[in-house]
Amino acid sequence: MKNIYLAVMALVVAGTSISCSHKVTRIDPKEQVDLSGRWNNTDSRLVAEQMIDQVLHERWVGDHQEAHGGQKPVVIVGFVTNKSHEHIEAETFVTDVEQSFIRSGRVRLVQGGKKRDELRAEKADQQTNASASSMKKFGLEQGADYILQGEINSIVDSQKRRKVVYYQINLELTNIQSNEVVWLGDKKIAKYVKN
């Protein structure tokens, strides 16, 4: 009886350890892996790269340089609102957009939002805690010429174990001085998911 009990316990332990095994493999972040059909890092990176490529090849860049003695336009990335059906961290997408702008070398990028507030708080702190020669002064920031804003939308169509998830990312670039919209762009992604 004791041998049977030990054999059963050995099988239970073996079965538990096999079913609870967990393996993690590192992959290249640029590798396209889509497990769930939801918005992921590949979508964020590709959409940012493609949309910034679109915006930078429109005539507003040349028009700006012609009107300002060849100077690169200064851009700030504003809010990108998630209006989709799922939780998407829009800040990750904004960072991908900012990286694409910087890599292009065609515009100058200035900080906005919370990052700008943190920089201003640091300047305020320096007014009392830094030496006069190293203290950064208020009122000398580079003002942006244009603001890029947008939204992420989605539509889900499903039946039984199949669904199509459709994403549309809309971005618009506005001249801050004149309030004129100088570029509108969108990128669409459709994913078919079968469970």
C-alpha cells in the first residue's frame, strides 16, 4: 500500500511540475510577434515611423523653411488620446513619434506636457540652489512652431470565435501662431483573430 501511495504522489508531483513550467525567451524588440490581436509595440513603432515619414514629406516643411530663412520647424508633440476599445498606453506611442521626429533630422523637437513641467520645476529649483554662473534662466525656452496631436480609435467586429479589430490612428499638425492645420494624416490597421 505504501508503494502505491508513493507512486501516486510521484505522478502528482511530476504532473504538477510539468503543467506549471514557465519559460521565457528573449526576442528582438523589432521582431513582429502578435499573440492576442491587440495593439502592441510593433503597431506603435510602425505607425509612428510611417506617419512621421508622411508628415515630413509634405509641403509644410518647405513652406516653413522658405518663410523662415531655411530654419527647421520646431515641433511639440501634444496629446494623443486613446479612444479605442482597449487600454493603450498612448505615452509609448508618443515616445515612438518623438523618436521618429528626432531621427529624421528635419525638425527640431521641444518638450511638452509633464516633461516640460519637470524642466520648469528644475529651473525654479536652480534659482535658489545653483550658482549664478550655472543657473538656467526663465523665459529662454525655444517656442514651438507646430503642435502634433491625435487619437487612436478602434472598431471590433466579431462572431463566435472570430473577430476583426480595426484601428485608425489620426494625427494632425497645427501651426501654433495661426491655428492653421497644415497636415492631416491617418494610418489604418486591420487584424483578423481566430480563436
